[in-house]
Amino acid sequence: MTSREPRSVVSVAPGVVFVEGPVSNWVVLAEEDGVALVDAGYPADSELVLDTIRWAGHDVADLRRVYVTHGHVDHVGGIPGILERHPHVQVLAHADELDNVRGPERQQVTPAEIGGRLASPRVLRWLVRAIRSDALRPTTVPSASAFTAVTFAGRAITPFPAVGHTAGSTAYLLPAAGAIVTGDAVVTHHDTQPASWQPRPRMITPFFTADGATALESARALPIPEIVLPGHGPAVHRVGSEWVPVAH
């Protein structure tokens, strides 16, 4: 691993490895023709993302594509560093999300807009972690393209709309694993939330979301299977009526 360490790396099903990164999360998938990622962390995470592909038992040269949940820098920031080493990798997102993914301007809260919320120690600690993750580095992914139905033909992954957090926010169902990758449409915890909150599916802190009412409606419509792989917080699974973190 690099000097950056994940909070946890969990094999949640055959061919599905969930990484709870230093500040945000990603998923490593074994696909029919190689390896895929769902999201890729902050700019400072690109080498760590590649390390976790190796940890999952894959050759990084087999990385074929990155599916993007949404274009915030904590989910696409690692992509440019990956493309520098592996320029053949496809970057795929919903058509309505391409402007956010390609950047450099994106539908995302800025430090200036956070403003008075910095009086909260939790928000300040999160912002420091984000800045140390190179959150302020201009991030562009000009090669990003829109996925279509053909993209997923014969694959064990299915996109599901999760708009509201951003214009084209997308969740990805993994039916064989009984799991859903939610990005920030649903999280299980975020550093700006009280540490005492037990991990479970919940909405992210409101100021991160472009359209709160639409995001809530989208979250309620998501098909939630046995395992939730969020953009922030640990992976959780159902145990009776409770949600429990997936064991390492």
C-alpha cells in the first residue's frame, strides 16, 4: 500500500471487493473481460486504488473500465492518475453526469460555500482530510463517455438512477452479490456526522446534495438488497431487522 491506507477492504462476494478509503469509497469488480472499478477516490488515492486492485488478486493491466456514480472530486479524483498509467481504461457515467465527471467545473459544494459550517469540529476535520486528499487539485476526465444499455449487456452489473445528489447520480446493482453500490445517494456514515451514529443506510449531510427533495425521493426508490456498498461509511448487510457492518 501507499502511505495512504484504507479504513477497510472487504470481500463481500466472489469478485466483489469493497474499499472504505481514507475519506471516500470505491469497489473493485471482476468482470467477464477483466477488472472494473466503481469510483476511484480523491486525487491522492490513485495509487491506493491500484494497490487495492492488486490486493483483490488482479493484475492492474487487466483494468478495463471505471463506472462512475457521480462526478464529485472524491469519487472521480483518482481517475486522472489511473489514466496516466493505463490510458486504455474507459470511464463511464450517465449522460446527465458527464459535465460533472469531465470537469473542471462541477456541481459540488466548495470550501467557500461551506462557510459558517466550519464552526462544527466535525465539518472542519472532514475538510482538512479532504484538502489533504488533494480535493482542491483541478480534476478533469475529458475521455469520460456516457454508458448505454449495450454497455451492460452480458455483465453482472446494472445501473439504477439515483438523481438529486447530482444531475446524473447513479447507483449500480450487483444482483449476483445481492448488493448495490450507492455512491452518495445513500451512505452509511460520513465524517461530518456524529461518530456515535451506528452505520446504516442514510442520507448524506444535506449541504453536499444539489437537490435534497429529489435525492430523498430517489433514495426511497432504490432497490435495496441484502448488502449496501456506500460512497462513505462501511459496507453493511441485513441481519434480521438490523444493519451490521460487513466483516473484514
